Amino acid sequence: MAVSTNGDKNVNNRYYFLVPDGSNGIPKKEGGYASSWHTDNASILFYAISNNDERIIEAERSDDEDVYYVDVDVDFTLGFWSNGYNPTVSTVNIQLEYYDAGESALYPDGLESFNEMIYVVDPNVLIISSRYQLQGEWYYYYGNGCYGVTKNGNVNECLRDDHNHYDIGDSNVDGVVNVMDATTIQRHLAQLNWISEENFYLADVDKDSIISIIDATIIQRFVAGMIKEM
Ligand SMILES: [Ca+2]
Ligand SMILES: [Ca+2]
């Protein structure tokens, strides 16, 4: 158990959290990922648990719009993040004290504390029980949405884009939405190429669960400036 050095009983650790968005929300049946696990009218909550106490803490937005944080009393040994919304999406229970050696593949020597670290959800792991539960891993947080596995790392070690963020409409997955994306859909429909299941959600612009010529037309209209958003 961590011991306060200044006699103050309430010593907090700060835990950061990366909210999945873009292509790293809940995996969808038809492939790809939902846009996000939380909505604008929901809070990001942290449930802190100790042997004799439980507390719900509303997270603050950090220096990056996708990154939230909470300050949690070091006595709390377990916690999980939740969207505070129905349907409830949360992380699995997260160990808050330390990693023993060998407990995490990323930190074979273990970690003494997760203070100032960030918990990042892995969108590829989903456990469905009474709630949607997402698993993640702790990383060192460098600020501005950047994180990595090197202590005192910097922007060069930034894993911010580890979970790819592609805009809806970027059906050829090259990082820009332009007329080539409409062409990619047309070629898909003509069976000249194939948009993978994984990237289906990028091409299904109107979200009717099929890739059709309407999706290509919407992209063309967007690229031509006839519509402001897709
Ligand atoms: Ca593109
Ligand atoms: Ca569609």
C-alpha cells in the first residue's frame, strides 16, 4: 500500500483514460467499429473500489479532447471506466495498485504505480456479459493525447494513432476523403475490387448497412462541396 510522505491522508493518483472514438468503439457485427462508446449527453465516469469503499467520480477532460482523467485516492485498489449511459459500456475491472513482474507483457519488470499513466482501451477485445466490457492496457502518458511504453518518452514514441482514426467516407483508407473514395465504392460494386469487412463502416456513409451507389454519390457531393458533412 502506498504511504503518504506529507502526513496528508488523501493522496491521489491521477489516471488518464483514452475514450475510444472514430474507428475504435465497440466492434460491429458487420465489421468495423461503432463510432464511439459514449455520446455527447453522457459523462465519462470512473468507479473506484477499495475493500471498504466505493466511489463514482466524474472524469475531467484533459489537454486532448479524447483524453479524460480522474484524481483517485491511493487507497482505491480497483476501478473501471464507464460511459454512464444506457446501454452501459465499461472497461473490465482495472488493477490500480501496481503490476507484479510478469503480470503484463508490456512491462515485464512490473510497475510500481499507474500514477500519471493512461488506460487505453483495446478495441479488438470485447467481453459481453451483463454489460459491454472493454479491455485495455496502461501506458505512460506524454500529454496531448500521446502515450507510449517508454517512461519519460516523447512525441517520437507517440502511439496516439495506434488505433487508426479514419474519416467516414475514406473507403480506400488512405487518410483523405476525395473522389478516389467514390471510385473505390463504384469498383467494389462492379466487383473490380473488394472493400474489406474491416473497412465496411468507412464506405457505408449513409449507415443503411449496405454499400451502394448512394454512398458513392454522397462522397462525390461532399467532395464537390455540395454538402458540408456526410
Ligand atoms: Ca480516401
Ligand atoms: Ca450505405
